Amino acid sequence: MHSIQTTSLDLLTPALNRRSALLGTLGLLALPATNALAAAPAKSKQPHPDVWPHASQVPGGVARLSLGPSAKRPAAFAGDVPLLVLGDAIEWTALVGIPLAATPGDASITVRAGNGSERQVAYAVADKKYREQRLTVAPRTVDLSPEDEARYVRERDHLTGVMATLTDLRPDASLQMRVPVPGRRSSSFGLRRVFNGQSRNPHSGMDIAAGTGTPVLAPLPGRVIDTGDYFFNGGTVWLDHGGGLLTMYCHLSRVDVKVGDVLKTGEQLAAVGATGRVTGPHLHWSVMLNRAMVDPALFVAA
């Protein structure tokens, strides 16, 4: 039986009561791109089997925008959030994580050259329809008790700081990730869930079916920036891969690393479990790029 889980990032959309409004606030982290003042259309990278992440200009996807040649790496921003820029003097590419809450249509980023001059680079976000799943669960798992709500608020405030992590680490330009655990990959990214008639934000990660105790391995080199036992997520590890690229691993039965540890690709960081709000063991894996949760499938081979 497929397990059902809810991470702390799969929260209530703004709704009718105070509690649901509170739980929806984390969606504010997905900052929109600035409006173009004199936008120049960007040349978006087309999907290629040997380029990761694959381009997918939809909510929850990644835009690969060519910034052209430059002797020095330009800086690029979505609103005031820095973007990951990879490449070399021949051509630089900005990787833009598109929030699941993004409205389809025109968008833009700001590119700042070494001399301080700025320009707008425009791109388009296409629509994508994600499936909806309606579930009936125990009422206590929908309406939090005052004690659970207070715990959630404390954890939310802490995780807000974790998700804002930005370091000068530079990941491998290919960014092809190793799948953290073997197992059937769920297609649940972006799934819009309705629990007991109450809507939640779309599911923001990939679920991988695996038994309790299965080793969880680092998909890329990275530094451990957070570990903990959270109300929704259970046992959790966050890795920083540099430049605003983060990954999160939830519902762990055991955590084998501590904050500050530096891991290589394939090193074990934890073990699969069924902690937090779940109905069975599996790994919830999320990828965050410029503070937007994006589809992990774009970073792995089919």
C-alpha cells in the first residue's frame, strides 16, 4: 500500500480559519521574479539528455537562461533572491527554480554585470496541470492541537532560516544527481492534495518507496546544514550543494551525520524510516533552487 505523507512544506493554502492561514505562510518563501523594465528575450536551454537539470519552464520546473559571454561571472536575481549561475567566459547560464505557486505567463530575471550595470532577461512560464488527490484522514492530522501548532510554528521559523542558506560553494556544472535510495519513484511531485475537504499546498518532493533502514546516500557533494526531528517531516537532513541549491531528506529512522559534515557523492547520511506524519516507510526527497522547491526528476537520469 502506498504511504501517505505530508512534509512541513506541504502546508495549508490560505483558507478560512486562523490555523490554516498560519500554516500557509511558508509559501511566501517562493518569491516572484521582478517585472521586466526593458526585457530582452532569453535563449532558454532546450532539454538535452546529457544536461542537468533538464529545462522545464513550468511551475515546479527549472529555466535554463543563457546570459551570453562575459569575462567574469555575472550575478543574476529572481526578485532579490540570488540565482545559481554556471558556465564560463564563452557562455554563462542562469538556473532559475520556478515556484509551484508561479502564475503561467511572462517572467524575468535581473542580470548584473561586474561594472554594476543591470539588464532584464525575460522568459515564459508555461502552464502545467498537476493531478489532485482527495483523502479522508483522522481529524487530528488535519486540525492541529494548540501544542502541535506551537511546535510547528517554532520549527517553521527555524526552517525559514535553513532554506535561506546561500554559500559560495560551486556545485558540479552538470548537476546530475544520484538517486538517494533505490526503489520505485513516486510521480507525486506537484500533486495537489485535499485532506478532509481542506486544500494543501502541492506536494513539494519525490517519494521513493524503500524499507526502514535502507541507506540514504548523498546525491551530490554537499555540506550538512541542518538535522532534526520535526512534527511533519520526522527525522530530517538538509544538504547545501552551493549557490542556493539545497536538498532535504525526510521521515528518516536514523541520522548518521551532524551539522558541518562535508559529504561526497554516494556517502551515507541517514536511513529510511516512517517518522513524522506518514503511514508507512519511504523517503521524501526535495530539491530547492533559489528558495523554490523544484521537481527532483529534472536532476536525475530516467
